[in-house]
Amino acid sequence: MSKLKELNEKNSFQIHSVEDERFQKYGRLLPVFPAEDLMRRAEEHTEIPEEGNTYVASVPELEAAEGVSRIRDVIYGGFPIQVGYCNGKNSTINGFEYHKASEINLALTDYCLALGHRSDISKDLTYPSEKAEFFYVPEGTVFEMYGTTLHLSPLKTRDEGFKNIVILPKGTNTPLSEQEKEEAKNAHAKGHLESRLLLQKSKWVIAHPEREPLISQGAHPGVTGNNIELKY
């Protein structure tokens, strides 16, 4: 039995393959980009934590890998990028984030993603969890997620967890300065609602109320419905 079929038998919601045409509104596969050296380095320099997730935005050893400059020049038009990773044992959606640029991911293990559209966040800054679509990502997949795509941590499909390389424009997901925080607060007070979701540089987040680690960081608790958990 394939892993995708097994996951669909164990869960009450539909899980699609990332190779399905349904994924095309969220991103695209990038099979032509060389990833062997980058994946080898990630295996050497990153580990899955005992519990929870670990996200590191920038790892010099990964940024020096063969093929990274090609991704920078072709996908980001020469704009400076950072290469990091997100490894962990998460199995619930917890919330969603989006950036104002595409994100490139390289799956070192298989995992699932819960995805949505930024345009489906309502004017009262809520997003129903049941709107999310789920996709199975096989080990070794290289893909792009568009800046309009809601996403967060991968969901594990095995006990040991998941490993994932994350490539973004340089500075993304790093702390805001006090001035930037104040600017966002003032903008929200004047009616620019999206500013309430700004949590870090180029990182807008809407969290499920049950996800205390995000709420304690200041994330807006706007995801309604169940904090859906993937059974594997």
C-alpha cells in the first residue's frame, strides 16, 4: 500500500499528492534544480529534535551548497536569499503564515502540508481550518510555494518526524525591530488590518487559539474550527 493511500485511510479529510494538479494554485514542483549537495549537507548539519520543531532561518553550511546560487539567480532573480531548515515532530496545523515572496522547500523526508489561500482570510482576520487542503510530499521533492499560499510547519508522517530545507529571501522570519513593531501597531490602529498579523520580517501569521507558543509570541488567534491533526 502506498503511503498516500495509507494516510487517506487513516484520516477523515482528503490528502492529495503534491504532484496533483490541485497543488498548482499553491505552488509548483522544481525537479530540474540540483539538490543533491544541499540535501547531503542538511543531513550532516541538521537533526530532528526530541520534541516539537526546530526552525533555523540561515545556515552557512547550507548556503554554501552547490545549486544554491542557481536557485537565487533563477527563482529570485538574483535577490539575496537564506537557506535554513525546519525539522520536527509536529502533527497538527496550529495556524498559517504567508510571506510576500515565494518559499522553496526541499523534503529530506516525506511529510504532509496543510495549505490555504491568503485571500480566504476574512475581514475580521479569521480563517476556518476546514478550508485548508492537505498534500503529501514524498522524500526528495523540491518545490516552490507562492507568496499567496497559507502554510506553516510540515506534518509528520512517521514517528521519527520530518526534515525540510527552507529557502527564502534574506531576512525573512527574523525579528522585527521595535520601530517596525510600532509601525505595524499604528497601521493596524488606522485600519490596515493585515498589520495585526505581522509577527516577524515578511512573516504574517494567523494562529489557532490552542497553539499557545504562537499566541505567546503575539500571533493573532484567528484560525477557527478544529486544530486538525494528521494521523499516520
